[in-house]
Amino acid sequence: MEHRALSKEFIRAWHEWQHTPEPVSNFRLRRTNAPTYHIEYVLDHLASSVYALGSGIIGRATWDPSELASEHILELERVSSELENCAISEAKKNRFRQYISTTRWLLEELIKLPSS
């Protein structure tokens, strides 16, 4: 069985994503009244799934992550829209934007990988 080739861009995106702090402290501390609570909830759950996708591909899983990665990108778009309407400072929004952008990049690189 032939394995999927991992691109340099995927490896870079994976490394960058793993080193980008998840802005989910309110969710993890159950601060349900925080204006970003729902955004953090979605990002925390996406992070678990994205990690499973990425580590599966690195571990030479033979399934195609494209459909799920595409769904996650759509979820990131919804969260981005919600973030723009959130009553928090631009500095705080930028932390979320950075994480969302890095996650999107990783998912896009996952989609580009050739299927096994």
C-alpha cells in the first residue's frame, strides 16, 4: 500500500498550528458569561478534531480528510463572523483571528494533500 506524501507546506502549517495558543480559556474555565464563550466552545472542539485529522495523516492513515477539513473551514467562517460582532477589544479579536487563520491554513493544506 502506498502512503500519502506530506508536503512541506502541510508540515509548516502543522508546526505553526501546534505553536499557536488556543484562545479558549473562558470556555475551559466555564466562564459562560464571557462574550466569547460560544466562539471558544467551537474552537476547542474544532481543535480536537483538527488534531485528530493532522496526527492521523502524519501517522499514515489512509482515509481522505478533505470532506471533514472543508466542513471545519466552513465552521471557522461562521465563527469568524460571530467574532466580528463580538463586543471585545481589537487586541482580543486579533488573538482569535490569528488562531482561526492558522487553523484555516492547516485545513487547506490537509485538503491539498494527495489521497492515498
